[in-house]
Amino acid sequence: AEIIEKFDIVGMDPRGAGQSVYAQELTDCAVAASIGLGNCDSVYEEIAPYIGSNSVVKDLDQVRMLWGEDKLNFFGYSYGTRLGSLYANMFPENIRALVLDSPMSPNAKNYFELVKGNITGFDLVINYRLGFDENFKNRLLNIYNQANIVGSYTGSDGVTLSNSELQNIVSAIRSQENMGNWSSIKEGVFELLNNNNAQLLKSQQPSIWWPEQTNDRLRSYQLFQLVVCTDEITPLSTSEIINRGDEYETIAPLFAELAKNWSTMCGYWP
């Protein structure tokens, strides 16, 4: 209530989202692609020049002007922090205050670099939740790698965790609480890392939350690729990305394979 007394809170659907321009075209092609009746290539070709982050930032300044405000206050999280940083850079005289939560680098030149930022963040969360104990982290990595190689890991108590179970466990350790249920597996994780017993963790398998695949969410996946790949300043080919995959191992070995799978998204962007 105290904030509402002093500020007008304005949310804006960027181009391609919500009720804004291009949202319907993206929704139609995304739904068609999800049922095997087409793809979004022709829509991408038509609207890509008008939908990157720089366009959104200019739209945001139009909103400021239409409200008759000399300056705005910006609050953004995740991708919104990139928009806020770009806005402050493009229109420094028009911004009063800036709050960026869970920031995404505004300087990343391509998706390969953005993924580096993502897994750096995941690694920070792992460090925090394992109490900044390198022995625990190395133990977890060894267990995870062994399961990747042979398909499972068996603890000293004879209980086996499959590769997919361990992937869910690692995902839960680094995920938001409401998505990965870290608290429900914490005791089991430390029992495995301290005593190499897998029974408790086996019984505590996390319930990973997957969002319902609504039309809006299907569109959001297409919009994500469209914006990220359009924004690239220094594009990399798929082969260049694959050849640099070892960089992920250096940053966060627990998430290197995940990063390699993600990072080729823009490699074939025409």
C-alpha cells in the first residue's frame, strides 16, 4: 500500500507477448509446430527485424512519454534486467532509479555467452546449498559423472540411483524451491555425500515441476528463441559452439552437458 500511494505501477507486454503486436502470429505457428503441422520459420523471417531487445527498450520509452513522465523507475528480473540495463544505456537522462534482480548480462554477445551466465548462477546455488564445501561438491560431481557413464550409481547400502534420478536431484538442488523441492531432498543429499547411503534420497525423489503446455507457453518458447537469436551481436555457428564446449566444463562441470545441449539454439539462425 505504501508503494501504491507513491507510484503508478505499469507493466508492458513486449512485442510478441501478451496482447502486443506479433503475439497472435507467434501463437498460431507455435501451436502448429507443437502438433507437427508446421514451424515458425516464415514468421521469424517476417518479424525478426522488429522484435529484439532494442525495439522493446524504445517501446518502453514511448510508454514513459505517453504517461507524461520525465523519468521512470525500472524494476526488472531475469531477462527484464537486460531490458533495464539497455534502457539505462540508451536513455540515461530518462531514468530515475533502477532495480535489477537475478541479472542477465547486457554485454553478452551471443547465446553461448548467456548460457555461461546461466550455469555460473546454477553453480553459485549449488555452492550455497552444499555449504560452500568443495569436498561435497566434488563428491556430487563424481557420483553424477559415474551415473552418466554407466547409467546409474550404487551407494554403500546397495541402493541404486539411476542416471535420470540423479539428473532430477541435481536439478532440484539448483532450482527454485517451488520448482525443485530442495528442502524435501536436503537430508537425503547430505546422507549420500557424508555416508554414501542412497536409500533416503531414493525415497525422497524430488517432484520436478513442469509447466502446463498452454498456447501462451508454447508461444513464449518461440519468442525466447526469436529475441535471443535476433539480439546476438557476434553470432556463432553450430560447429563453433560445439568446439568451444569445453569452456562450460571450466565454469560449472555439473552443468556442462546441459549447457552444451542448450547453447546451439542460435547456431543455425538464418
